[in-house]
Amino acid sequence: MLRFAFYGRVSTEDQQDPEASRNWQRARARALIDRHGKLVAEFFDVGQSRSIPWKRRPEAARLLEAMREPGRGFDVVVIGEPQRAFYGNQYGLTFPVFIHYGVELWVPEVGGAVDPESEAHDLVMSVFGGMSKGERNRIKIRVRSAMAAQAAVEGRFLGGRPPYGYRLADAGPHPNPAKAADGKRLHRLEPDSVAARVVRRIFAEYLGGRGLFAIAEGLTRDGVPSPSAHDPGRNRHRSGIAWPKGAVRVILSNPRYTGRQVWNKQRKDEVLINVDDVALGHETRMRWNARDKWIFSDDIVHEPLIDADTFQRAQDILGARGAGRTTRERHRTRHRYVLRGLVHCGLCGRRMQGQQSREVLFYRCRFPSEYGLANKVEHPRNVYLAERDLLAPLDAWLSRCFMPHRLADTIEDLYRAQPDEHDDLEALAARRVVEEADRALARHRAALEAGADPQLVTRWMAETQARRADALVKARPAARPPKLTRDEIRRLADGLGDVRQTLINADPADKAEVYRQLGLRLVYYPGKRTVRAETNLDPHSWGYGTCPRGDLNPHALYGH
């Protein structure tokens, strides 16, 4: 009797029921293998797009890893439907791994095991991969076409945050009965009485001859909250202490202030993660579309803040000011900034950006070039901090945590920082979704008993049950490795040897990950040539903990 491992996959993007999908895929697999053996293992990916390659799907990657083990416990992998498992050329990239480890692949479409010597089998499996890719592309085309029509013909607001100057208002129940039953409603834009006046002021001043920076300076001087300060709840990553000239330009370029809905300003591009390893697949990048690709509503669908003529004159000026510039081709070079996103300017609080000069990596803050200074922030035109001047004292400070007289405290901190089972925030959120779905199902049953259309209510219940099943899978506590004991942590620390030298010799990418896992935050004070370093091992918070401070002089001592 053969021992089979079952593999399946379901995506929840179109609200499929994970449990129902798993059941019918397993049923197809069982029907194929009933007389030949039994299922002894299962690998089932939930919420993973078919376009994601096997090594990036959690359960598929676990299956590939299990095949490496001589005592894996199964001889054959059976798949309920090849379109669910393979997309595009994934079969051609994955099946050689099965052959290498001597594991057979069974699929219903060939009536059993895929024969690696059979051209017919290879053709059939390749066709199913192509069909899977074609199906996904057709869905994308249908969805995008529908959204384009909704924006152009209906002028529907299709989601996202409202532009500065507007806020969201209720526009009635959702036209899809199932979504309406779940409480979803349409929204429209309506003027924000405070911010709308600022938008009109920006257009008036710009048409009056003032530049972007002068407008930003004037707004800051008059105490007008910047967009991030106006809505701090959704802009926690920004300080909001002044108006940036970039925000002024975005407002002047936004056609939605004329009262028309606009969609398709950006698109999602799938780009190779690694051109030298195409098997890793693609990742999604947001990119701007050319203006002729934007979709405008046929009619004015919300109250305009400015008229179309005013907006067009502003565009003419913006275009004319850049007309004399010559463009040049830019070559992007990837540099490994070890402290990317971790270094902050002590004067304005902004994250410092990476900058290379003569093969030396710096972190730079250009606050005066981007923001109005009328808030009296004293800030040099440019603040620079060389990475090489910071890494050596930083590594020396971190290594002191592993010195004999401090090792016991460090081990205790590391032990306590390990997450417990109840720390799974995603599972907690999913359990709330399950509870809400249970309440929705109760409402659906009450509507059915009250005489509502049985077909309509049944559809509502099916969609709610699908959402509940998806959340139920996520509500299960994630499998975590067992917590390390204090003795195990001590043995690991002893195995590191000279921690400072280990950090110095580490690969930049590995070192960056170490700093990230430590919750490292660095604040640079240029006047004092001093960096304040904070580490925090709590995975659910940031910015609290011990706050050592040290001078950039590598011989200066770091305190606790």
C-alpha cells in the first residue's frame, strides 16, 4: 500500500469557502488513490494566489522541505486539481524536484502517476498551467473593465482614502444584495469645510504667481495643519510639523477637485523578484499610469472645490515650469544600507534617507528643501551621517550585552521577549471576524423566517459562511517553535564567540535583519555629533526600552 501526501490550495480573494474547497479537492484525490493506498499527510495552502511559486507558499514550501527528508513518511504526492497547484510554468520548475527525490506525483487528469518520460503527460500538465494563468488573467480583465465602467459611467467612489479637502459620506446601500446584507454601503466625496478652504487658497495663490515652497511656507506660518496633521490617525508615520512642497504639488495636480471621479491613476505591475532566479516568481509594485490612461467620470459626481478652468490653468503653469528641463536616463543601483529605515533626524523627527557619495553610504535629511520653515524649526539645509562612522561603535555597544557581567541580564531579556501563544494578533482579529459572521448568520436566518426571498438569503448565507470559514482557518493559533529555555539561550550565546567580530564580519543583509529584530531605533543630533540608540525586544511595541546614548567617536562609552 502506498502512502500519499495530499496537496491543495485555495485563494480567498474571491471569497471562496476554504473548507468546502479543501473537501472537494481531497475527495477527488481520494477517488484516485482509494485502491492504491491511503492519505498519511496533508499540505493545504489557504489564501495563497496561484501565481505565487511553490517555494513562497507556506504549505507547498513545507512539502518541498519534507521531500528532502529520508524518513518523510509518504511515497507519493496527490493533487486534487492541477490548476489549483500549478500556474504558468510552475509545473516545469517543480516536477524535477519530485523526480530528484524519488517522489511520484499523481493527478486525476492523467489517471494516476505523472510519467516523467511521457511527452503526453508533460503536455497535459503544461496545458493546465497555461489554463490556470489564462483564467487568472481573464478574471483580472473582467474586474478592471467593471471598475472602469463604474468610475466612468456611474462615477462611483471605488475605495481608498479621500483626497485632502474631502471626506467620505454615506451614499446608500451597496448595489450588490449580498454585500448590502453584510452591511456594506457605498460612499461618495463631500467637502471638508476646513480643508476645502485651504485647497482653494492653494490654487488661488499658485495662479497668483507664488511658488510651491512659498505656498508651503505661508501655510505653515499661518498655523494651517498639513494634510498629515489634519488626519493624524492615518498618518502616524509622519510628524505633520510643517507643509511639504510635495503635498502642495499633489493638490495642484489632482483632477478630483473639479468634481469628477478619477480612477486608474496607478497600476499594479508584477516584476521579477530576482532576474537570476525566475523560480522565485514576481512581486507586486505600484506604479503611476500616464495621464491618458486615467479614467474620468462622464459627469460631475461630487461638489467641486475649483472649476475646470482654474484647474487647467494650474496644470499649464506646472507644465511650463518644467518645460525647459532636459531629461537624462537614470540608472538605479541597489546599495545595501544596513540601517535603512532605522535612522531618524533629531531636529525634525523624520527618517533619514540613504544617499551615496563617492562610494560612501550616508543617511541624509533635507527638511528645509521639502518643508516650510515658518514653524521655527532650526535645521541645516542638509544633515549627513556616514554609515561607516556609526556601525563600529554600534556593534561595540551591542556586543557589550554579551559581556560576562551582563550576560545573565541579556539572557533573561531574550527569554522574556519570546512570543507566547496568545500573542498571535492575526488569530485574535480572525476570531472577531468569526464572531461577526455568526451574528450575520443569525440575522440571515431571522430574515428567512420573516419571509425574505429564500434564494437571496441563501446566497447571503453562503458568502457569510465562506468569510467565516476563511477566518476560522486564520483563527487557529499559528504553529510556533517551542520557546527556548534560558540554558538553550546561554548555549547559543556561547556559540557566537566574539559577538563584536561576528557582527563586523556579518553579511550586510543579515546584519540589517539582526538590527530590525532588535527593534533598533537611532536618532542623530548633528549639533552634538551624538546618536541616541534604542532597542526594544517587545514585538508588539516600538520605541520603548533601554535608551543608551553614545558619541560618534568610537572611543566614547555607551551608557544604559
